[in-house]
Amino acid sequence: MPFSRSGINLSVIYDFVMQLFFTTPTFQKHKIHDFRGFVCGQDYVFEPVDGLKKGYMTAQRKGVKRGDWIILENDSRFYQYQVEEIDYYSEPPDMWIALLSQAVIDNF
């Protein structure tokens, strides 16, 4: 009877424990979007900030999300960035502008 006095329902506890043990956690995996071979100023626009450590990029590609990686090429050098913030345009729906931070990708 101590459970009824405290207002704790055993079925609520049971449901919580079952959900805790039998629910598979979903982890968001960040994608790599490779823009090597694309032409800056034609296929996308990159505006550097603070040297090349950060920058704003505008492009058209579906599925780019915060945390994703973007690989750019400039003068035969590759630069890896992570998407810090992203905003999609309403028209066309796959066009976006993102704030990128330079980072290192283990394998690309």
C-alpha cells in the first residue's frame, strides 16, 4: 500500500522501465557532402570569414543539415567544413545558406 499513498502508479513505472530497455536510441549520423569538382561562383558561393576558418556558403542540394560535413576544393586544395547553422530558402526548396567552420575529417 505504500505506492497508493504516495500517488505512484505501478503501471506507470512498469511502462517507463519497458520503454527504457526496449526502445532503440536513434542517433543522427552526419553526412559528408562533397563539392570537389564543383565551381565556386557557378555551382555554389563561398564567402570566407576570419581567413578560411569560417565562411558562409550558398548552394543547392537536398538533405544538408546542421552538423554535416562539406568538402570544398580551391586551387587544388581541399577544405573540410562542418555546418554550424543552416537556413533553407522557400524557393527553390533545396537552396540554402549555411555558416561553416573549418574542421578535419578523418576519411574523405
